[in-house]
Amino acid sequence: MSEELKPCPFCGEDEARSSLVCGEFAIMCNNCDGCTTYLDAEHEAIAAWNRRTPDLSTMREALDEAEKALQDSKDFILGQWPDVECNTIDKALARLRSVREVKNG
């Protein structure tokens, strides 16, 4: 393996190994056997292993930006065509707000 592996996202162990099965690669923890899915290339498995979920404040900022963009789009549409219903945007806004409530809870 040419790329540095981050510690196991499941148990924190520093040691992991590359596994090759039927021409596909996965990265596996030496302690808990947590692993990535099998992928076509070793560098893809390493990238999957090293990928981490963004912190909560970053996710909240992204949700806020998405809500603002949706609301701005709805406002623009209604400014141009006041009689139009924005059901899809309303559903997306409701879903986004429900996700934010879960993240805040």
C-alpha cells in the first residue's frame, strides 16, 4: 500500500491490511475486522477507508446553505409566476428541516 491509512473508524486500531479477493480490494482492521466494501482498485479501498463523516457543525452549515438556496429558488419562481405551486420545493424544504431537527436533537 502506498497511501497512509487512518486508524480504524470502528475501534481506533492503527493497524489495517489490504485484502484482495477475486480481483477486488478491501481494507480490513487487524483488531475488529471492520472493513470497506470490495472495490476495483486498492487506492479506491484506501480512499473509502480514510473517508470520514464531516463534523456536525460542517453538516449544519451545509443544511443551512441548502435551505437558503431552495428558499431563494422558491421565492424567485413565485416572483415570476405567482400562481405556481412549488410542491417539490416545499417537500424538499420540509425534508431538509426534518433532517436538521434530527441533527440538532
